Amino acid sequence: MTPEEFFMYLIIALVIVAPIGARLYRRMTLHRTTQMLREQLNQSPSNQSTKNPPE
């Protein structure tokens, strides 16, 4: 395999793999973030009911 072929295949692989990896990472962090927010929102109404919101 010549260096030109190697870099051509490397670039093709990176063009395909990088966006897929980014989407998978974003999906995993989005799932984790929404889960944390739901837990906080489920806990906060009981804690916030006695406090007045700041104005």
C-alpha cells in the first residue's frame, strides 16, 4: 500500500467515523443530562414549596 492510498483511506475513515462518534457521544451525554435534570426536578418541588422565588 502506498502512502497516498494509506492517507486516502485514513481520511475516508475519519470522515465517516468522526461524525458517527460525535453523534453517539452527544446522544449518551444528552441521555445522562436529561436523567439528571429529571431527578433534580422531581426533588426540587418538595424543596422549593416552602421557599419564595427570588425577584
